[in-house]
Amino acid sequence: MKNAEIIAVGSEMLTPTRVDTNSLWLTDKLNTLGVEVVAKYVIGDDRTRLAETVQQALVSSDFVLISGGLGPTEDDVTRDSVALALGREQTFHAPISDAIEARFRKMNRVMPEINKRQAMVIAGAEILSNDRGTAPGQWLEVNGKVVAILPGPPHELKSMFERECLPRLEKMLPAVAIRILGLRISGMSESELDQTISPIYKQYENPVTTVLAHNGDMQVHFRARCETVEAADALLAEVGAQVDAVLGDRIYSRNGDTLEAVVGQKLMAKGQTLAVAESATGGGLAERITSTPGSSAYFVGGFVTYTRRMKTLFLGVSEELLAQHGAVSRETAQAMAEGAREKTGADWALAITGNAGPTTDGEEAPVGTIYVGLAGPEGTEVNHRVWAANDRARVRAFAGQMALDMLNRKL
Amino acid sequence: MKNAEIIAVGSEMLTPTRVDTNSLWLTDKLNTLGVEVVAKYVIGDDRTRLAETVQQALVSSDFVLISGGLGPTEDDVTRDSVALALGREQTFHAPISDAIEARFRKMNRVMPEINKRQAMVIAGAEILSNDRGTAPGQWLEVNGKVVAILPGPPHELKSMFERECLPRLEKMLPAVAIRILGLRISGMSESELDQTISPIYKQYENPVTTVLAHNGDMQVHFRARCETVEAADALLAEVGAQVDAVLGDRIYSRNGDTLEAVVGQKLMAKGQTLAVAESATGGGLAERITSTPGSSAYFVGGFVTYTRRMKTLFLGVSEELLAQHGAVSRETAQAMAEGAREKTGADWALAITGNAGPTTDGEEAPVGTIYVGLAGPEGTEVNHRVWAANDRARVRAFAGQMALDMLNRKL
């Protein structure tokens, strides 16, 4: 198995607010080629330091990918540092300079003299064209190993890597078939999920399993790496069947679609419509449903009833019911859902009431309490949960997930 | 100025989905002490490689902070690697082992034999106590330089750093006063903001200026580093006055409060209430307003009217007006705002209608078009913008920002 190391260059990447995301994207691409990333670096604008890092990386690994530091200023040290690391000269390459000049002309600007630095090429390098910016990349083969210099802006780097580096790497690496089975799961906690499926995935080194969890929404990826597509598919089918057997209908998507998109597809297929009534989530459920393009085909709208008066005024929840059971109650959730369904004429209505915290005024339910009502053609159901999370944003996100999960199972 | 390097350890940190966030938090703490971070690394579970990295970092920098790799298994290589790098022995430290054992007993569990590895201490190390987990840290002084070994889980690392490392570092470093002026700005683009204030901040190496932009909401931080608090405050006052002069009322917060929180405070001070009516943002504006704890004191609720029929039914927008001007129009925004104000009885109502994309059906306004209506005690205003961004989530976020900005100026 071949190894790679990734170096991000730039003092701005060493501040408390900047994260190097290029390396995550590159790692995914390299893993798919069967290459493992064994080290990552962020190095400031320091020629000596960067040159040493490149030398060290070349000792341990087969591929060294460098991103950033290709701008026109004195602070952009990548070209100089790699030349220094390899003990090679740089020469001015007129066609690059002309292309940069043409790019400036197209924007009705004159190329500053300083940009000519971007046309300096290290001896022996192949030029990697940049179709999204001025700085070209460079590809250097050194004793069978590779140093690739790529631009820092992610859209420039991604385009260059896919057009220029992938074909070169594929030629150097044994053909390998990578297939991914991606499942999305709802209705259980992350630890429940892991307990349920780990006895399966721990039997396999291949496929590699990744579990991602975010506010009650979970994804499991199985990445199979085989000599042929058929072998990889067979392996995923074998693992997938075992996972299906233990997770059942908690798997809501097998193609990456979100829960709100899956619910939308089912509603469209049935020609049905949906409305919502929200208290604790304050509009977050409607926001999530409408984040899917085309949602106006099945989502008619919603109510954010943040006071008792609005629950009465717009959803017809009676004052007596609110007084008797409280705004955070099974009865209120049911009345909100039925009110929203009736007022909008939608086939389905989801209602959420609860206490997202961070505090409770004493008479209300404890922080983390959520009631979800679902009114539909055959009546109304209410589910109830109390989350320990004392985090307003998380409780709200969990509540939205619970509501969509209820509707999805019903559909 | 002293330098630091930060090493994150663990093969799991070299996957496409994991980001080392400990280094961001540590960078912030180190910068506040006047220490600059000049390199960061992520190294897999490889003793030789990690030992080499530690040695190299110690050549270039004064402080080397290592996070992770302190667990009890063979894959946890940090203790061994640092011992190897420094050429020092490790010895078993019974009190650590006893403390770990007690921790297990408290959870009614027996300490596995393997956890005794966590009680191995490198010769000459001071032990850094862990009040959130089992693995203690270690503090090593080497020829006036420091290697600090910290646990990987962020809550363990943060607690240990603040209790154990900060006091030690403060003793080693010259006293320095750091003061921060943090402004939040709305109503201009990031490039307009930078063009406006860069002639000011470029005159100063101290304070250090950071501009953060996220969907139309911007923050500018000035970090002054002086010998005394008075000098730092005077410097920030000098820079702040110049920034005030050019930005004026586009600065909406000087204490970190969000735009929705500032609007809420102003409403509460006046004893006034707010309602919303949303089409394009689909509940996102209500969600944002209610993300502020205590928002029920001034936010009564909202309508998500995702169809023409709902605009008519719930906001009283006439069918003739919709037919004549379209759902995405100045007239509809005005009627939605006035309808929401009237139906809820709130003092203010914000309405958003527009086309967030990604496509338009031809009869509607172009993608990125947003109208915001604000109905209040003295009448209704409508503002209009078209964003070039062909990104549904961004257009929706910009629209919410624009709406809150309008109300904030009015208040």
C-alpha cells in the first residue's frame, strides 16, 4: 500500500479560526485510490521550514501533496521551498506569464509585474493547468516518488487535482475497484447504532466502516476495496444484508438523500401535502423541510406559535386545554397538529411543542422535553421524549429529526 | 517572541471526516500569551514518525504541545514516542494507577490490566492531572524548552491546559496584557468591509486584525498586545475610533451579541413584540430569532406561507394582488408584513418573499431575488435585493440577515 503526506502552506492557516479542509478532500480522493495518508502538516510562510518538511515527507512517503503558497508575493514560499528541498533551479516560463496576463486583460486589468513570479517553474516539473485562477501547479517525479504543488483556494485545488493529478496517479497505481454503501439511519442513538452494528463490521477489515452522527441523524459508510467491481459489490452485499437484518426500517435512505428529501419524495408519490406547527423548534422544522429544492410541491406552510395566545388564535388550541395541561403536553401537541391540518387543509400536519431550555420557569415541563404530534388521514399520534442534553440547539435539532422520522415511518 | 508547534496524534485524525480542533483552541490560548504557532502536525499511530516529529519541533520552537495517543492500547504511542525522542526511560507510577483504578471502581467496573500503561511516566516529567478522564498528561522541560503531553478528547485537554499548563506558561513568559475589541457588522459585503477598514488596520502591526464573514454577518476582531492593560485599551480606543468613523451604524454589536439578540434586547427595552411571515426562507428567520433563549418575551410567532393560497388564507394577501404582481414582489412583501402584523397584533412584522433557487419556473423573479417587508407602528417599508449566489442555503441566510438588519436600524 502506498503512503501520502499532505502539507498546507500559509501563516493564515495557523490562526485560531482557520481549518485546512483541502486535506480532508484530498484524503478522501487518495483513500479511494488505495493510498493511505500517514501525516498532515500546516506550515507557515517560512522557506527553510517548508523545505525541511518536504524533504522529511519524501523520506517516509510515496506522494507529497502541497497546497497553497503559490501567490505572487514574497510571502508565497512554496515554489522556492520545493526547489530548495530538491536542490533544483527555477526558470521563467513565458507561456504561463502570457496566460496570466490574458486572464488579467479579460477582467480589464493590467497584470502587476509581481505576478511574473507565478510563471517560475522548477526544473523537471510538469505544469498543472489552473482553470479557476492564476497560479499553475507543478508535478515533480523524484526517484519514483511524487511532489505535487497545488493552489490553496479549494475550488482551484479540486479542479486541478481532478483534471491533472487523478489521471497521473491512476497510471502509477494498481487498478482497484472502490465501491461505497452509504446508509442513513434514524430513530436510535449513536451508541445504540454502534452497539448494534459493530459485531458485524468488526469482522471485516475490508470494507472500512465509518459512522457519522449529527443531532440524531446518522450515516454509516462501508467502503469496499477489491480488484474488481463485482468483488466489491459482492462484499458490500454480504455486509449490507447483515446490517439490514439488524437495523431494518431504521435505515431510511441508501442513496444519500436526507430524511426531509425522503419524506418529500414519499409525499409527492402519493400526491399528499404537509403542514407544520412549531413551538419549541421555532421554525426550524419548516426551514429544514423547505431546504429541499422543490418542496413547494408538497409543503404548504407552517405556523410558529411561540405564545399560548398564538396557539389559540391560529391553531384553535382551546384556552381551557392549555390551562389544564400546559403548553408542553401531549394534549397540546395533538391539538396543534390537528389545528394545523384543519386550517391548512394539508393531508398531514406535524406539531412540535416542548422546552428546549436552557431554563424552565417552573410550571413548564423539564428542559429537553419534546412532544411531537402527527395528524393524518387516519387520526393523530403523539410521541414524547426527554433529552438529557441541556443544549437548546441540540434539543431543537433532535426534535425536528424525531418529527420527520415519525412521518417517514407513517408514510 | 516565543514559538510553539502543535502535534495531534492518532490515525483516526487522518481520515476524510476528522478535523483537529484542539489545535485551534490551543492556538487561541497561546496567541493570548504572546506565543505564535509556527507549525501544526497530524501524525498517525507510528512511534518512529512521532519521535522524529517531536525532535524536529524542538529544534525550531520553544513549546511543543502534543494531543492524543494517551489511551491504554498498543496503538496509543505518544508516551513511548516522546520518551524515544528525548532518550529518556519511563517508570511505573503507582499513585496514577491507583487513581485510575479508583475511577473504574466508582463506575462499578474493574480496571483492565492494560490501563496500567497509562501510569508510565517519562523520566523528569511533571504529572498533569486529568479531572475529566483517566489519562494524565506530562510536562517536560528540555534545555529551557517545553514538551507538554495532553489527552485527545477536547473537554479533557481544555481542562488540563487551563489548570495545569496556563499557570506554568505564565510563569515562563513575560507578563503581557491582551485586550480584544470585537465588532459585529451588517449591511455591507465582506469586500466592502475590508476595503473600508483595511487602510486603518494596515497601519498597525499591533493590534492584530481578523475579519470573519459568514452569510452576510461579519465580525472584526482587533487584538492588542501591550505591557499594560491601560496601554492595550488606549491602543484599541485609537483604532476603534477610526473604525467607528468609517463604519458608523453598520456596527451593530460591540460585545459579541448576535444580530437576533441585539434586536431582541431593543424590543424588550421598548416592551414591543415581533411576528414574521416567511416564504423564501421557509421558517429560517423564525428559527434564528427563537435561537436566542428568552425570545418568547418579544417574539409572538410566525407564518410559513409556502403557497399562494396560504398567503391569502393566513395573511390576507389578496388573490388579485398575487395575480397582478406575483408572489415574489414588493407588493406581496408589503401585504405579507402588514397581514402578519394585523393577524398577530404584534408591534412589528417582518416578511420575506423571494426565489432562493436553485431554479426558477420562468414566471417568477430570477434566482437570488429577495423582498423584505417591515410593517411597524409608523407604516411599512420594503427593501429589495438580488444576490448573484446560486446557492439556496446562502440566499436564504442572506435574506434573514437583511431582514434583521432592517428591523435593527428601525429600532
